[in-house]
Amino acid sequence: MSENKGIHDGHRNRVREKFLSEGFNGFCEHQILELLLFYAVPRKDTNELAHNLINKCGSLSAVFDSPVEVLEECGISKNAAVLLKMIPPLCKKYMNDKYKNENKIITEENIGERILLNFIDADEENVVLLLLDAKGMELYCGTVSKGSVNASEIYTRKIIQLAMKFHASGAIIAHNHPSGIALPSKNDITSTISLKKALSTVSVRLLDHIIVADMEYMSLAQDENYMEIFL
């Protein structure tokens, strides 16, 4: 073993042990990336690569959200770039799996937490549907549309089909404004009213429409300006 390899391995072991004992407490953004890259870049200084990535993209989250081609320009392989791209959807899957509870009743207090999990890695407009039974227990939660939410007639049909399939009593929809604020547009209100009418034809009540932006949200059903839509 060369002297450089011994120093290199010793550093990696120290970083790993620090993580195992403290988690990411005390880690800088580049150190988190450095540790992740240990598992895709076996024989190279990943500290320098991590600094390059942060400098190029601007932040840790921006690194994870950047296209593979941009990450490769920073000096990492496609294999390493794919590893980094896996982090946001992996977090989403983890959080959904950890907090999914088929016996959990959805309430005004926990609806935001449940819905926000579905937008962790969303970089375009998504429509998410949450279906509930008569007791308010979750039956289904998933993305029903990606892209422009103006195509309401498309996702409305899918929502009706899913509501009937799961024998739902209530439905909550949510969509995001990727580059906006968590306030409804005129089209949001129109599509909400239309969806409520469509769901009523199959005896399903629309309980809420939640607007998400930058991991903040607004509930129309809890806002005095719009709550009458859901009465």
C-alpha cells in the first residue's frame, strides 16, 4: 500500500466514523457530498470534487437537483452523478414509507405534512390526489398529473376513476407552483369548483385543495376566502 493510499483511507474512515457517531451534525455541505462520493469515487480526493460541485451549483440541494450533465462537468463520473440524482427521490420514498400509515386519520393538523412529502423533488407542476374513507382514513395518495395543471379535464377523469376504484368518500387534491407562491390563481379556483362538481356525481366530497410552493402550503378549505367552496 502506498503512503498516499494509507492517508486517503485513513481520512475516509475518520469521516465515516464521525457520521456514525454524530450523524450530519457538524458537517458542512461539501463534507456531506464528500462522504456520499466515497461510495462512487473509490480512488480520488472527493473533498475537492465536493467543493467543485458546491461552487458550480450553488448549494447542496442545487447539486442534487442539477442535471447529470452539469454534475459531470464538475469532474465526476456519470455513475457518481446518478448517485447524487437519486437523493431527492430516495428521500421522498423514505418519508412516504416511514410516515405512511393506512390506519392514520387525516386531519387539518396533519394534512400539510402528509401532502408536502409528495413535492420533495418536484421541479414541475404536479397534481397529487389523497383519497379518504368515511372515517377520514387514507386510502390512496399519489401523483395524478405532471406538467401544466391547466389540463384539468385530463386529471379530473383520472381522479374520478381512482375515487371509484378505492370506494372513496372524500378527496383532497394538491398542486405546486414551482416558481411562484402558495396562493391560488383564478384558474386554480375554477378547476377546484369543476372538480368538486365532477366528484359529486360519484358521491365523493372534495374536502380541500392545497397549494404548495417552496415546501410551504396553503389550504383553501381552511382559508376564509375560499372555504365556502367546500361546504
